[in-house]
Amino acid sequence: MTATHKQSVPSLRMRMGWLHAWVGFIAGLLLVCIFVTGTMSVFDTEITHWMQPETPSAQPGIPSAEALDRAAAAVTEQEGKKNRIFLSLPSDRDPLLHVTYMDHDVFRSENFHPQTGQTVPLRETAGGLFFFSFHYTLYMGRMFGVILVQVLAVGMLVTLGSGVIIHLKALLPNLVAFRPQSSSPRPWIDAHVIAAVLFLPFMFMIAYTGVLIHANRFFPNTAIERPNRDGPGRNGHHHASPLPPLAPLLADAAETFGADRLGFIQFSPKTVTVVRADNSRIGISRDHIDYDRTTGERIGLVSKNSPAARTSQFLGGLHMARWAPVPVRWFYFISGCAGYVMFATGLVMFLIKRRRTATQKNSLPMEIAEGLALGTVLGMPLACTGVLWMNRLLPADLPSRVTVEGSTLFVLWGALTVHALGRAFGRRVMKGWIEQSSLLSLLLCLLPVLDLATRWKWIAGQDQTVYAAVDLTSVVLGLIALRLSVVLRRRTNATTSLPEASFSKEIVS
Amino acid sequence: MAFSSYYLPRLLIASLLAYPAGLVVATFLPHLLHMPRPDSFFVAQVGAVIVVPATVLTIFGTRSLLGGLLAAVAVIAATMLIALPLAAFGPQ
Amino acid sequence: MTMLTATLLFNLVLWSIALACHARLQSGWQRRRSWFPSRSAQQSMQAGRALLPATGLILSILLAGSEGVVGWVASASLGGVLVAVTDAWRAPPRAETRHPSRRLSGQG
């Protein structure tokens, strides 16, 4: 290599800086959305609970024989005509008994009180599972969507790796340095670095395990064909024998797994399978006991205990956080928020830097980038909040509730992105940031009011914990959004005298 | 920092090589391991998922392309060495 | 309160103290504040930032196993945010020259 060539090659830090900026920006536009919905998915069961305000109080534990008989009757009724049926057992997070089945690609449930066995009529809702599905498929299908999310997660790993290299010198000295009063872009950089560096183990873990969970789609040559447990009767062609009484099966399984460690029951033409709950330990082991469907006799315990299987279960469980008790779940939630902050501040800094260095100040790509950044950073949380609002505003007995709730996310997200692009093309993108952050704070801060107003008739005798937690979190996030809008408004007012007030000029001032 | 003639081709080369590198690990590692297929596939996935971003970073991070390719091969070998003990011990 | 929750809270406290010590040992932090630690204080802070998390890790493993280790790592992140936000809120940056007698030995 000649000396001239060596000089023309940018330094390692510059190369990594370019990689960090461009891969981070392009992947970050969608990773922001994945982080928002993933953070919500940490409390997916609780969000579903919030979205079904009729849910009565119930004590978790092994359901009564009467409740199990009624659930078994519902299972029998659905068998033969539906694809998959399983019976979710009560847990601390969800105290009801659910017979869940697939109806034209939509999960539907019949709900039973675990003690009395009475049917609990709950409104149909997209629930927390909707955010969970979006988180790992972007609603683009379980093959293409998952692979796209995996590619983005690999982009995140590249961004994290390059970020560590470019910040290596200042990594430890500036570990907890946050200087919000300094001149811009220092506060943005500090927020970005704090969110990324302090939560670096979480970020690496979540991106890596996220790809690994569905690695058989990313590397299809490692996919294993699953045995068809249902046999020939899977699509209803086989006449399944009547179910044995479920209460003795559960009592037997409880002796092996523990009474509070029973997850769900699966049914096949020959067996009834009781699966261990995912909250037993970090690894999602899916240990299960098979029982003969005709006699109810125990066939055996199936457990994968090889070191590799345990590692796989451990890494999957670490990502899913199903093992986590409430305090740890909050840590996951806060770490998810940090991921959002990291990407949001990263996108903003990218735009600031491009604005400063661009030869043409108002080029079309720049305006599109500014519009898309706003449409995802604030548009996605707004759209998610919109789903919660729609859930409570729609009539409870509307037949197409699930579809309308789900569509709300995409319609709102699209509308907000169009709004953001409009503001960017009109060179008033900062106004767009202020408008969307103000709207977000309004919707979040008023969510408790909406909750109380639409839950009033069931409120007596309900356990308020979940509702209070969702409402309080909403208010806290709303106040943060309000603070953001106030800060942005103040800075915009200070720079209105500047000609051609652009995003960077407004935000840098 | 604009799109220079250096960065974009290098990123394209790195991206085009990264996935095949992972695929090679995912394909050949299971053949080296004497363990049940699901387990060997998992160990291969553990290595392959690390290899993809590591290859991009390595090829992009080195000054010369040849050096990058050699370093990427070293990274793949190192990854396999790290991934194998994971299968042997695992969290107990 | 479960053992895991207890270790989480305990680790949060330990990490917060350790990271607060770490922040105060940085010359950048000291340039912006009027409080300068003495040499013995610096030495105890240096010991604290290493020993406190190590103690937390050992206790986490003993009391809560692998879940405890996950909690230990998570506490570090949250503890760091608490220290950063508290520092930013308590003492806004001040442009002040560093006291000549309080230079950190490691930074020459």
C-alpha cells in the first residue's frame, strides 16, 4: 500500500462514524417503532387487561373442577372446526381461565371465572398481543416480517459495535455525564450516549437474542420440521374422543411443576398436554406432561435438558422476560424506553449533522428524512396511544372491534407521517415536532380521565393495580412529552428571527 | 461526511459477504458437532448470528479490503471457538 | 418482597453510590463543580466504585442466582441514569477552573 493511498483512506473512527450514522439512521427509523411496541409488550397481559375494563377480580390458583368442566365443554365445542385450541390457566398476571382458538387468523377467547366457572363476557380487543405481534413482525407476515425485523436487529448490532468503537475513549469518563444546560447538540449527545452506554448490555442482549429466537428463518438451513402433534385430525377431519376430567390432570401436574407454575393445556386427538408456565425460570423450557386423552393416564414428562437446549431456552427467556416478576419487568420497560431514547436522539443528531454539512440546505432527501424521523419518533407512540383511546371509545359490542383497533395504529401512523412530511416540505418541521409532542402529551395525560369515564360501571370490586399503573405511566410519559414540547417551543421562539428557520438551526440554538 | 466513493462500495461488499459468511457457519458447524440436530443447529445459529454483524464491522473497519477479508475469516474462526463451549457447558 | 426484588433494590443503591463516586473522580465533573475531593476521599471513592458493585454481584448470585445477575446488570443501568439525572438537576454546569491541589493522580 502506498503512502498516498494510506492518506486517502479515512481513519477507523471516521469509517465507524459513517457506518454508525447511516446504518443507525436507516435501521433506526423502524427500530424506534420496534422498541416502542416491544417496550409496551413487556406489559402485554396488563395492557390487554386495561383494554378489557369489564375484567372482574379473581384469585389466581388452580381453577375449580366446575370451571375446568365448563372450559372443557367449550374446548370440545370448538374442536373439529377450528385449527388450534388451548386452555390458558390462571396466573398472577391474568387470573381468568381462557379457551383460546384461532378463527380466520384471529385469536378469539372464551373466558371463565376460575372459581365459579361462570362465563365472563369480555369485549373483543386487539390487546397487548397486537403490540407484541407488531414488535416482531411489523405486521408484514410471520416470514417476511420476522426476517425484516431480524435484518434491522443485525443493523442495530452493527450500529452498537461501531458506536462503541467511536465512543471508546470517552466511554468510561463520560459514563454518567449529562449536561442538559450546555449548548446544543451536547444535551442530545449526552442523552444518546447515556441511553446507549449505560444500557449497552441490554441493547446487545435484546438485539442478539431477538435475531436468535427466530434464527431458523434467518438461516433456513437450520430449521427443524416440527412433528405434527395433532395427527390427521388437525383440520377437523378426525373425530376426537371426549376429554377426560381436567381437574385430576392439573392436580397431578401441579405436583411436578408446582401449583402456581401451570401455564396452559394443549389438546390433540390422542393426548392432553399440560405445559409448565413460562414464569417458572428465565429459560422458556416448555416442559410438559402428556396425558392419555381417553383414560387421563399420565404418559410422561417431556423436558429438554441438554446444555444447548438450556442455553437456547435461557437466551429466549432473557428476551421475552416472561420469567420476570413485576420489579424486573419495570427494569425491562425502562431499558426499552432507553432504547427508544437512544434511537430518537440518534436520528435527531444525524439530521442536525447532515443539515450542518449538506451543500444544499433544503434538498428533497433531507426533507424526507426529517419528515420520516418525526413520523416515527413521535408518530409511532402517538399511534399506539391512539389504539388505547380507540379501544375505550368504540362500542363494546362492535363486531369488528379487533380490526378497527388494529387499523387505528396504521391509519394514525400514516396520517402523522404525512403531517410530518408536510411540515418538512414546508420547512416548518420544528412546528411539526411541537404539534405532535403536544398532541402526544394531551392524549397521554387525558388517558386516566378516559379510563375512569369508560370504566365507571365496573369499577366497584375491581383490583385497581393494573389500571392505576397504566394510567400513572401514561401521565408520566405525557408530562415528559409536554416538557419536550415546551422546550422545543421555547427554542423555536428564540430563533424565529433567523431567516429560513430550519430544523437544525432551531434545535441547535 | 458525505457519501464518498470509499464508504458505499465498502459497505456493499461487507453486507454482501456478511450473510453468506453466517450461512457458511450455520451450514457447516452442525456437521462438526456430534449432538442431536436441534442442539447442533442452535449452536450453529449462536455463531452465525454473531458472524453477520462482526463481518460487516471487520470488513468496514480495516484499511484494505484484503486485510478486511482475512480479519473476517479470523473473526469467524474465533466465533466458532466461542460458540462451541456454549454447547458443551450451557447454563446449568 | 421476594429475594430478587430485595437484591434489585440493594444493587440499585450500591451501583448508584459506585457510579456517583465514578462521576466525582472524573476531571470533567470536577471542572464544573466547586467541590473537590481530598486525596484520601479520592482513594476511598476509587475503592468504592470497584468494591460496591463486586459486593452486589456476589450477593446477587448467592441470593437470587442467574436472575440476580440479570438484576445486577439492570441495576447498573438504572443507577447510572439516576446519578446522571441527579447530578444534572442538582448542580448545573459551571465554568470554573480546577483547583491546582486537587488534580487526579492518574491524570497527571
